[in-house]
Amino acid sequence: MNVAKDMPVGHAWFITPATADHPCKTVETCAADVVVLDIEDSVAPALKQIARERAEQVFAQQAAGACALGMRINALTTVEGVQDLIALAQYAVKPPIILVPKVESARDVEIVAGRLDTAAYTPQIYALIETPRAVDVLSSIVKAERLSGLFFGAGDYAKLLGCDVSWEVLLDARSRLVASAAVAGLPVLDAPFFDTQDLAGLQREAEKGRALGFFGKVAVHPRQLPVITSVFQPCGGQTAQAGRP
């Protein structure tokens, strides 16, 4: 049985560098369902170890009742990714959610679970789908037993294709993610809207994402969270329906 799939997940996720100023305060005060401390793309190579140490401190100091915490590790094909798993296994307090970037096979999920799972700790493992190969083999990725959900990484995906990051251009990839996640009974969260000043644009994209079947969306700035929450928060009837067997 996959324990992680039975755990609740929020609609509005906020990702922030583990090296950001006052990360503990961010966790306690932001309106996210989940705060993910990033030690991958937003952290320079020279600061990776500092980011691991800062993340460990945040997990240890998390206030009771605060939002759920996650950590985006580095890709498993890198030395930094291997060091992330070694460090995580030694944390006294570990995050309940692990976000794995550049996932291209079910084996990537199995490696993380194999390194971190214990009798007392089975984190939710989310796969970041951000390469054409990953989209091409989605049907096999979603079969990973310990997979708890999917994320769409629009920025890196568009960069690899050499295309625009607009909704229309990436609609096919998004549709394939939603369909594959639905077949596996997994939640899938949409990529961030990168213009943090354009809240109207964020709302339009979030509404399109919800209509397509996304479960939620990732924010890269706290001001985006209320918009995401308002779009994806289910109404009473939908909540009741979702709770039925």
C-alpha cells in the first residue's frame, strides 16, 4: 500500500529558495498549503551545502499548525542530487514532501524511496515533469508505486523545445500530464505563472488549468497565493463529492 497517496495535498504551493531570508517566517506567515524549499535551480552551485543546512533548520523549527513542508532536491543524475539524498536521510526532522526534478522514469521515484523510506518515514514523492522524454514516457512514470503526484515544469520544458512558454503552445503537454495522472489516480499541479505582477494573467491561466483538470498550481511569489487558492478551492458540493468512495 502506498501510504503517501492517502495523505492530503493542498491546491496552492509556494516554492522558495532554501537560502532566502527568514525562511521560517515565510513558512509561518504565507498563505500556501505547502511551502517547498528549493535547493535546485534557484540555488547557485557554491551555495548548495548552505541550502541543505538552512532547509534542515527550517524543518526542525517548523511551528505546530504551520503549512506542510516540502523540499525540491537536485536531479538524481547529478552529484548534488546524490548528496541531497544523503543529507535528507540524516535530518533529525524530515520534510513530508519531496519534489524530484527531471524525472524521466519510474526508477527515479524508486531511487528516492529506496534511500529515504523507513518504518517511521515515508514521504510523499512528487515527480517534476519537465522534459520531452518525460512526457513521452508518462504512462510508465505514473506506475511508480511510491509516486504521490506530478508537477509540470513549463519553463525547462519550453527551453528544451525552443518554444514559447505560453498556455496555447504547451497545451498538448499539459493535457497529456492531466490524462496520465487521472489514469493513475494522482494529483497533478500546474507550473508557475512567472509574471508575478500580472495577477489577472495568473487568474486566467489558473482557471484554464482547473478547467483542464489540474488539481492546483505553484506560486513563485506570496502575492500569487490568494489568486491560486480562490481558483482551485473546491466549493462545498465538489468537496462532498470528492469525499465519496
